[in-house]
Amino acid sequence: MTEQPMNLPYYLVYPESQIKPFWDNLAQNRFTSTKCPNCGVLWPPKSTCPQCGGKVAEWIELKGTGEIYAKTYVGASPPAFKDLLPYIIAIGKLDEGILVVARVENAKFEDLKIGTPIKIKIKKSFGLDSYVFIPA
Amino acid sequence: MRPVAVVGVGLTQWGKRNDVSLGELIVESAEHAFEDTKGLASKDIEALYVANAQSERFTEQAHPANLAAEFLGISPKVTSRIEMACASGGAAFRNAFFAIASGQANSALVSGVEKMCNVPSPEAMRNLCLVEDLTWESFHGMIPPSGFALIASRYMHEYGVTQEQLAKIAVKNHKNGAKNPIAQFRKEITIETVLESPMIAHPLNLYDCSPISDGSAAAILVPAKEARKYNDTPVDVIGSGQFMEPSLNCSNMQSLTTWRALVNAANNAYSMAKLKPKDMDLAETHDCFTIAELIECEDLGLCKKGEGPQLIDSGENEIGGRIPVNPSGGLKSKGHPVGATGVAQIAEITEQLRGECGPRQVDGAITGITQNLSGFATHHVVHILRRQN
Ligand SMILES: [Zn+2]
């Protein structure tokens, strides 16, 4: 069995989560999130907006494209990630204006700048539906 | 609200403490704090706040407030264990401040403790990762150093700072910590030590990061009016502020390089104290990583936004400079037993304002500020202390 990075995230295990559509959509190769009527697109997806506290019910398709907002190259990690070392983590600013954290694959760290175009690639991680960034 | 003062502080030796249990570690700093007062003893304590982040994970012992009460032999009527990750100590001190200020208790003990070296360091790293957002950050390989490394990359882009300048913060804090008898690392280092140490998360190397530590710290608070009965040089708590982003992760922060939660916590503390940043004689800030101290100096108003690198180059943040930062050696050199850190900041400022710090004394210090953070810099606690007239 694949070693899990932590105990399994609640959202990934229990289907009663109110953001279950995110995982269902991801399994169908669709990258989606919720949209607050007052504050716009949210990340991570939520059924309550952390900015205004309002209820959020609308799901939207994200384009999955954007640029690097912040980046790092990780040389030390907890045991579950040791086979991936060294790896790149970025905060991507997606076209919808949200900040998303993911590893960057298929790229050299030296080639990545703040502002470098990237896109979401949906793929499994630790046996679960997940996503990474790749250069656009 | 009535005014509050600190009349006793105590610290244990920090570092690897395989010689004592979690409970014994709590007792050790509390005993020093009681000895620091004129005659207060555990039986006099009406309120107890225990700052501890992860005793369950690091020592397989939950419920540390009751553990503390048993080891100290006290039965407080106002009490809680405070868990706010790395800001537990500051948050616990703030709760004790309110317990005295509100009149609910006439004496309070704050005990900050963490015993982290019981587990192998990869497991300690994993435990610390639990503070990040499990689903949206940790699952992707985020670790605390990479969070602050992302912040550093953004700061480099927006304002510009070099790895050498960041290294100077570590060099300064080791220089100060070398003069602190309880510090985990009492060894001066050079810029090369930092730049040549292993990369943890670019641009942060091992020597840009605070260590894993065992240790505890304690502080005793009473109403300011009664403080002289218990200490010849009481230190008044004149400002207290706390603020939290509506976010566990970085995605809802308005800026990675201006920490809104810190600016707000600091403004609350300054306005309560009716003082300005220029009135501070010294600061103990949360240098979990070198980049953190840089941004903290700016967001506390000790220098202008974007001018942190100049503050570092000028040496004005050294003991003897305009605004000494982390004369204790900071988390970097003194160590970072998570729950104890915020309480130890209070202890350092208290001893500095009483003029008891020997070779690391900031001459003539009357007013000092502490800043303690947790998570992705999303939660901050700030206190302002002043020597009682
Ligand atoms: Zn909203």
C-alpha cells in the first residue's frame, strides 16, 4: 500500500462532504470550484464563503491556466514524500484570480520565474485523484 | 479592565532534554518563575494556562493542563490548555492577561511547554506539517519551511532581498543566542555557514530554519497595583493584540509579503498601549525562518515596508542598535519548543526591562514588544510590556 502523506483527508474519504462535487468532477478530468455571489470564485472550494460568511452553491468550471505567483524547490520532506525529492511547489495564480498550491512537474526550477505560465494537469497522487502544475 | 503586570518569569535549559518528562519540564520553568517572585508559590495561583501544541503527537500524552496542575500541585479556578500551534504561548499569555484584567483571578501562571525530541526528526517534521492545510497544502508536499520559502520567493519578487541578507538575520540571532545560557545553540556562525548548509526549501537553507527543541517557559501575572508586593521591578502588560486570517491555508491571504493579521494584531496592541513603533526599545519576534523576521520588522512598523533588507544591512537590529531584534537569540538560536516560544518571548522582554540580561542586555530598555505567529503566518499575537514606574 502506498504510504499516505498524513491520515487520509476527510474530504477525500467521506462522500457526505459538501464539496463532494469537486472530487467527482476531478475524477472526470474536470477542475472546478465554488463561486460566492458576493466575492467571486473561491479556492479551495467551500460551501460557506470564508470572506463574507455567505452560503455558496454555484459550481463553476475553472480554465486551469494561470501563472506562477510564488515558488520553491523542496530538499527535505516528511517520509511520505521522500521518493519525490527534490520537488517544486508553486502557488499558482489562476486566471479566475485564485491562489492554488500544487507541485510543479515537467519543469526545471531554474526555468520557472514569478509570472511563468502554467496549467493544471489532473493526475493521481498517492492513489487518489489529484492535480499538479505543468508549464503551459 | 484593571492593569496587569508580570512579576515572575522562568525558563528551562532548551535543546534535547531526555533527562526529564513532560510534567517535570513544566515544573522546572514554573519553579524558576516562582523563585523570581517575592514569595509567590503554586498554592497562590488562581488561574493556569498551559500553552502546548502537540503533546499528543510528540509524547503520546494528551490533556497537558491537568498534567501541569498535578505536577505543580495546584487547582486553579480559571484554566485552559491553549493550542494555537506555534502561537500557543502568546495566545495563552493573552488569556492569562484577560483573566487578571477582568478580575476573575488575582494571580495567573502561564506555562508553555513542548517536548519534541522524543520522536525521530522525520516524524517531528510530519507532526509540524499537520499545522498546514491537510487537503489543499500538506497533501501536495507542503512543509512549514516550504510555506515560508514561497513567501520568500514572493518577497524577492516584490521588494528584493538576497540570500546573504537573510543569512545575516541568522548570524545576528546566533551571535545573541551565544550569550544566552539557556539557548539550544550557543555558537556564533557566519554568512557562509548559512549559505553552505543543506537546502531545505529554496531560498531557505538549514541555517535559515529554527530547530526542533524540548523546553518550557513560565510567566506569573498579577494586578499591576499589587505587583510590587511580589517583585521589586514589575513589568506592566500595556498592550495586547491578536488577529487571524479567515484561512487555514495561504489561498485566502490578501498578500504573502504584508501579513494583514500581524498588522492588525500590532495596531490593536499599539493602540491599547497608546504607543507607536518608534517608542519600542527592543523586540522579540517569531523568527521561525529568517524571512519571517524580515517581514515582521516591517509589519510591526520597526522599519518601512520594503526596507527590511536595509535594516538588516545597517545593523540597527543588533544589540546596541536603534531597535535590537531577538536579543535572546530568537527561535533560530535559542530553540523553538513550539508551545513554550511565545511565553519565552515574554520572559526575555521582562528580564531585559529589568536589566538582568548581562552580556546581551539592551541598555536602558523601558518598553519592549513581542510577536508570536502560527500557520502560514495567518495568525499573530502581539504584546507590549513596559517597566513599571
Ligand atoms: Zn463571499
